[in-house]
Amino acid sequence: MTPLRNPVRRVTVNDCASVRRRLVVALEPGDVLAFRESGRRRWYRAPIGRVFVEVARWNVDAERAARKAARKAGKA
């Protein structure tokens, strides 16, 4: 793997549904993930580790909800 020394920026293919704009996503040195709306100047930054933990938590919660719904459907 190549170490991250320079920022890498990309624009999303589709609009983000909640803001109706495309997003600019950046990987920045120091293991930081940054987002901004296309056409806006305000960047929102978060450490990659915290983003990973939150996304993993969302997936685990979704799996638990699906299993619970399957159990509930099986009882009925």
C-alpha cells in the first residue's frame, strides 16, 4: 500500500439525497476523511477510525434488526 502523503479528492457520481448536491470526498494526511457539498466551501472532517467504527456499528445494528424481524416473522 502507498502511504497517504497528499490529499486525494473525488466527486460522487450521484447527488446526495438529503442535500440534492454531489459531494466532494477527500482523504487527507493524518488519516482524516473530509466531505463537502459541491459548490460550497465548508468542509466536514472526521478521523477515519471513528468513521469506520460508526459504519461498522450501523451494519451490526442492521443485521440485528434483520435477525429480529426474521424471528418475529417466524413466530407469527
